[in-house]
Amino acid sequence: MGVQTDQPAGQTRTRKSAATREKIMAAATELMVERRGTGFQLVEVSERCGMSKGSLYYYFADKGALVQAVFNRALEDLVADIEAIVAQAPSARAAILGLVEAVSRAMRPASPLTLALAHGIWDVEHEVLPHVKEHLERIIAILEAQLERAKGEGIVRADTRCHFVAVAVIGAFAITEYADSGTDDAEDTEAFVHGVLDMIFHGIGVEA
């Protein structure tokens, strides 16, 4: 008797549904990057996906739900990336470097995450900001913990207020869309990252 290889119909439908959802989110992300914000219509998303607008509503109730899903995915991926980097880092310096580089990649100008912070959170029906805030607080907490770890390694001053530093560092990347820092180029991005790290470890003050 032959081995049955067909997957149950329910599993097949689930995979197809997940693939369609990913396709919709990818199309929305493309439009957000092109428009540098959330100024697009759901009909444009459905056209790119080759599906009817009515079919799209099966996966996302409205534009706000779709935008929120795109932003959440970008943040979840970033947090997972950072947690993996920090878990494998042999030192606080390596962890901080890896974390800052990961944030730089995720918050490059015109990325979904940068658009969420700079433009997209105000013109959608759903309240996106609390979800953004929750994930950013997690990233800030991880960086703060590594800065405290760096104190023990003797590379950060004992009197450093690590929470304030972590907020300032993440904030530096969050405003790149407004600041026009020119970080689209890979070389400029690396220079920006190391500039931020230089600020962390050396500061800007002149000793008396």
C-alpha cells in the first residue's frame, strides 16, 4: 500500500492564506516606501496583488489594520534580530555594536519602520503608536542592560545614566527621516553608526 503524501486540505488552505497575507503586506510595504508614507489606497494594494479589493478585506479589515501589521512585523523582526545578536555577543562592546548596527539597518531612511516613526502613525484608523512604543521600549531596555554590562567591563563610566543614553541612541536613528542625514549610502550608514558609538563611549564634553 502506497504512503499517503497529500497534506490535509485545512493545512493547505492555511499555508495559502498565510502566503496571501504576506503578499499583501509586501505590496503595502512597497507602496509605503514609494510614497514615503501611508498615502496609498487599498485598491492599489489589491491591484498589485492581482486580487479584488473585497478579497483583500478577508485578510485585513481596513487600511489601518494592514499598516499596523506592516509596522508590527518590522518591529518584531528587529527585536528578534537584536535579541539574537546580544545573546551571542562575547562582550558588552560587541553587543552594543551589533545592536546599533541592527537598528541602523532597520531604520534606514524610507524603511517601513522609519516611516512608522516619522509619518505613518497619524493618518491611519488604528492606533499604531502604542505598538511601536512597546517594541521600542524593549529595544531601549536591551541597550540599557548592555550599557550597564559595559560598566562592569570598565568601558562606560560608573555614573552614566544608561536609560537616558539608550533613549538618546535609539532616538538618533528614529529621526533620520527628518534629519536628512544621508544614511542611504552604505559607507555613510557605517560612519553614522560609529559616530553614535563614539558618542556612547567618549561623549562630547571637554574635561576641566
